[in-house]
Amino acid sequence: MDGSSQRGGKPHTRRLGKLSACLVVASLSASVPAVAQQQDQASPAAGKKDVVRIGPAESGKPWPPIDEAAAEAAAAQERAHAEREAAAARERDEIRAQLSTLRSDLESERVARTAAEQSLATRVESIGAKASEAPPSVGSARLGLGLTGFAQGDLVVRQSSVDQLNPSGAPLNQELFQIRRARLRATVDRWWVAGAIELDGNTVNGPQARLIGAEASLKWPPERGNPVPIVMATMGLFKIPFGFEIGQSDRERLFIDRTTATRALFPGEYDVGARLQGGWRVFRYAVAVQNGNPMGDRAFPVRDPNAAKDVSGRVGVDVPMAPGFWVAGGASGLRGTGFHAGTAATKAVVQWSDTNGNGAPDPGETVIVPGAAAQPSQNFTRFAFGGDLRLGLTMPKLGATMIYGEVVLAKNMDRAILPADPVSFSRDYREFGVYGGLTQELGPSAMVGVRYDFYNPDADSTNQVMGAQLPTALSYQTLAIAAALRGPSGRLIAEFDLNRNHNGRDIQGNPANLADNAFFVRGEVSF
Ligand SMILES: [Ca+2]
Ligand SMILES: [Ca+2]
């Protein structure tokens, strides 16, 4: 602003200086004819005096004939006088012309100034209008604060829902309204330092408010607003860098939830630790050391029962192939240490079970259970490997298409759906998960998508049939079909999940599908 006003001021003062110089010239040249006129007025008097001096000294005496020289001088004087008069008239005309030029200059100056003032006023007005439409600013101790958030309110209807309680007293009804996520994220982005604090509220297991993200990062090169620095070192609570779906934002994903495999192997997505990540050109990398018990861990969420840490990472590429067409993909790995909780020492007890149901102790119904020594806790190893691939295409008018998929192979990694405990089970759990999906934007305000996912929590599971152990499947399959209406700051999503599992039993007692199809409606607002 200062620079522009200085730039604007210079020609202005120069113009004014020119103007004042013109005015000085005008006043000087105006005084010149006045002097000339005075001289003109004075000179005929002087001429008359000369004539008087030249005239007869005494009356009555014959005046000698007029001296020719004197007559000539008088004529010359007359001529000079006429010339002076003419010159003065010319000068007056010139001055008049100059004055009228100055007047017109002034007039045009005034018109230009008025126009400039008007355009400035219009600009100020439009800037003011824009400023009043801009998002309100939030005060903070440092520059570079960002504040985002979203709320997702869901209506859930699930086929397996019953109006009963589970053995620990939790309701089994799953036809309800719930706040799935209500997040508030504050970020700071400085030259060397970046950070974030994210809070989550939900009503999934009753009202809950919790810390979900906390990051303190040092980055290089020291730039602001660069989403992919070459190196960024972070300490805090952040998402496990494995695959694509964990890192995908909940406000960007079309589908109501992540796939079953991701929810089982990386429950809650967030874990505490340290991370190194960044990118160079099309390459991306991230490696993290974390406690190993993420936010959704059944036993010790975001705590760590053992000293061993889980190491995970992903290397990938993000390649813009052509305008409107891109490919991204990567390979991920995790190696970690799980924890099997030990048991406390027990005393010997007598147990009575009323086998004949007569309400009285009878011979053979009492058993003595001997006391047992405490069992120490044990660690076990676990790992996961995965690959992810995405193709994106943007078509004019229609919008973006994304085709994506991921596969993961793991051992003893399940921490939520069928928690792996190879110590008490005496063998390892081999998990396998895969999914593929397609999402399509339909103009700026609609989106549809379909996704199929498969998860097997124990590839070696068996089922006892008539005393024999037979291989059986424990896998989960979901076909999710979703559609959304979208606006700049909100979405209305409807999703139908066709679920297949082996959690039910048929009338012969064999594993069967437990009817568990689900329907969701989600209202989301984001800022
Ligand atoms: Ca650990
Ligand atoms: Ca009895």
C-alpha cells in the first residue's frame, strides 16, 4: 500500500510543480505588460515635454518652420509606441491563451482526480465486501493457525440388532442415531515447525470426548504451506503410516466406515510415537516407531504394556500421468510385538454344578479345582505387509473418478474383531484382507460409489463336526453401495452394506451367515 501510494504520489507532485511553474510564468508575464503600459503612459508625456521644450519660447514671434528631424523623431516615437502597443496586445493574447490552457489543464486534472477517487472508493467498497464475506479470523498466539472440523451424525439400521444386552451389560440394539465423529483440529504451519491438535467427540459407546491427534513436527526445507516437505520429523499421536485407507481423511471418504480388515488390523488408526516422513518429486515415504496399541485396541488403547515398539512404514509414488489423470501406489510393512496378559495366582476351590437340576448336591456334582501359580505375561511377534494402488481420472462436467484397492497379509495383527493371542491359542493367526472400490463424482453436488471388501481373521480356523476338526472359514465380506449429495460444507450420505459372515449357526449347528445387512444415513457438516 505504501509503495503504491508513493508511486502514485510522484507524478502528482511533479504535475503540481509544473502547474505552479506555469502559474509563476503567467503572473510574471502578466506583470510585464503592466510595466510596459506604465512606460507607454509615461513616454508620451516625456515626448510632450520634449515638444514643449522644442516649441516657441515666446508668443507672437514667428516660429521657425518645424524641424524635420524633430518631426521624424516624433513619427519614430509614434511608430515605436504603436509597436509597443502591438507587442503588448500580442503578449496579452499569449497570456490569455496560456491561461485558458491552464484552465483546461486544471479542469482535466480535476476530472481525472474525481475519476481516480471514484474508482478507489469502488475498490475499497469491493474489498470491504470481500473481507466481510471471508471466513472469520481466529485469534492465536502465533501466525499460521488453521482451524478445521467436521461432525457426522448417523442413523444406523442393522439386521443383527436385538433389544438385548450382552453379558457385560452393553446394549445389542444397533438401530439408533449416533454421533459417529465430531472433530476439531487446530494446526500451525511455520517455516521450521508444524503441529496439530485434534479432539474427537462421539456417542458410539456413550458420550465421549478424547484426544485423537497431537503432532509436533520439525521440517526441512523451512517453507510454509508445503504439504510434502522433503523431511519432516514428528513426535506425537498420529495415524499409523500403513497403506492408503488408514491415512484417508474421514471427511473425504465416501463410505461410512473403513473396510473390515483395516478396522481389525489397525483399529482406531491413531497411535503414539515418532515418525519421519516426506516426499521428493513423485516419491513419498513415511516410517514410524509407535507403541503398538492404537486408539481402537481392545485391551490397552493408546497405552503400551511392553517395552517393544512397533515399526511401520510405507514407500510410494504419486504420479500425475497426464492432465486429469494420475496414479498413486505404495508398499507398506509393519513389524511389532504383541502382548499376552498373564494371570494372577488362584487358590484351590470346590465347584458344584447341579448336573441333574434337582437343586441339591448329589455325588459326582462337586469338583475340586486346584490352585494355580501366577502365569507371567508374554510377548509375541506380529507383522503385516501390504500394497495399495489408486487411479484417478477427472472428466470435465462429470467430475473425478477414483478406482482403488489394497491388499494386506498379516500375522497376529488383529486387535479388534478377533484379537490375536497366539500364546493362549498355541498357534499363530494368519490374517488376510483385500478390497477394491470405485467412486464417481456426478457434477459438483453428487457422488456415488461401490466397494467390495474381504477379511479373514484366521486362515487356519477349524470347526469341530462330530468330533473331527474340519477347516472352516471365519471370513467377512461386505459389498457397500453409497450415494452422496454434496455441498461446499456438508454431505448427506446413504449407504447400504450387504454383509456376509460366518458368525451364525444353522439348525445342525454348522457355521452359517448371520444376517447382518446394514443401512446408514449420514449427515455431515465440515469447515
Ligand atoms: Ca509395544
Ligand atoms: Ca443335583
